[in-house]
Amino acid sequence: MRRLAVLGSPIAHSKSPALHRAAYARLGLDWEYSAIEMTGDHLADFVDGRDPSWRGLSLTMPLKQDVLPLLDDLDEPATVTGAANTVLFDDGARRGFNTDVGGIVRTIREAGIDRVERGVLVGGGATAASALAAMAELGAVEARVLVRRPEAAQRLVELGAALGVDARPGAIAGLASLAPADLVVSTVPGGTDLGVAASDALIGTAALLDVAYSPWPTPLAAQWLAGRGVVVHGLGMLLHQALLQVRIFVAGDPSIELPDEHDVLSVMREAL
């Protein structure tokens, strides 16, 4: 028996247990995956207290940043974004990974979008950093970063420079006047009303990925749907980042495909 869990607060609503349990059942692995309420002030004690039966952890915000000092090494996406949503206990080492970047890339490509040149980010947290890294992987050369607090955009501007993306900050109100783009990614909490209507030019040209999936549609997604724009559901990111986590927990590497991975992904999709 190997043990795994998703940590966060609140965590009772998490769909991660259903996704992971479906995957391990399909793979024939008698592994336990649970949801555990956890805040940053208790995280170090929890991680230190895991016995050898533990294989890994999935993390929600703000634990994705709180966990960094507790890890022995990070993969490149976690290093670049400063956030790890996955911990692998590997022969005494604690290895950190960021599967959010890959999850965004995979769900955007699944929606038929293979290249992004101009992007728009709504929000300035750790998920926004992963979204910016995903845009860079998809070929973005420029991105508008729309935030409520100007200081929240500075880290993303610096990250953009490191990734070769011209990330320019702006106010969320700028949604009303933005020119055409290829992709908008909203990382604000579900149910957040931004208090502004996106421009027709933006809705008509840019696909929207709203990483929030509950409640659905979000106010921003409702605008896109009303304008007959392309909407990529946030559950796609959740699904694909979870598949990469399963790869890590099973094989120790997010690049190694699972046995019968197509079927594994299908049962995970059904579990949503």
C-alpha cells in the first residue's frame, strides 16, 4: 500500500481524489489517495511526519509556495515559476514538481490551439505564473498582465523577461479596451465578478481558459459564452495536471507515459 493525498484549505470540494483513485484503479495499483485539510503553518510538521508508506502529495495554493523550503530539489517548471504543486517522496528525498504548466499547455492544445503569440493574463498569483510559462511554451512573445494591485504584476513582468515574453502590466479594467489576442487565461477565484465587460474584439479573437471550475460558468466565462467566443473549461487543466502527477507518482518522471495512458486518461475524465 502506498499513500498519497491532496493538501489545502478548504479541501473538501477537491476533485483530485476522484481523479487519482480512478487512475490507480485502472493501473491495478492498490494505492490510497485522500484529501487532507492543511494550512501553511502546519505543513512542515506534516511533511516531516510522513513514514515510508507515503509516495507523494498534491498541493493547492498557498501551499505551492509554502512547500518550497521543505524540498530537496525542483523540476524546471517549479524553479521558473516559484511554485510546486507536487511532492514526490523518493528514497528519502523530497522532490518538487509543477504540473500546472504542462496541464495548461495540454488542455489548450486539446482545444485545438497549437500556438499563442499574444496572451492576456487575469490575476497575479502562482497560477498566473504557471499560465505565463505555459504561454511561453506555446510561443507567446507578448502578454498583458491584468491585476487589481499593480505591485502584484512585478513578479510576472520579471518572469516574462526570463521567458522571452514581453509581459506588460495593466488594470483589470483594461479588459474593456484590449485589442485582439490569441488566448486569455483567468486565474482569479471562481465566482469573482471582475466588474468589467471584456471587449468584443477580445472575445471574438481570443480563446478563454478560466482555471476556476466551480461555480460554472464563471462571470468571465459567461461573457465569452454570450459573445459566442471559444471557452476552454478549467476542468481540462485540472485533468491534465493530475495525469502528469500520476506519471510522477508511478514512474518518478512527468515525461514518462503510463501503461495504457489513453485508457487511464479516459477513466480520469469520466471521474470528473
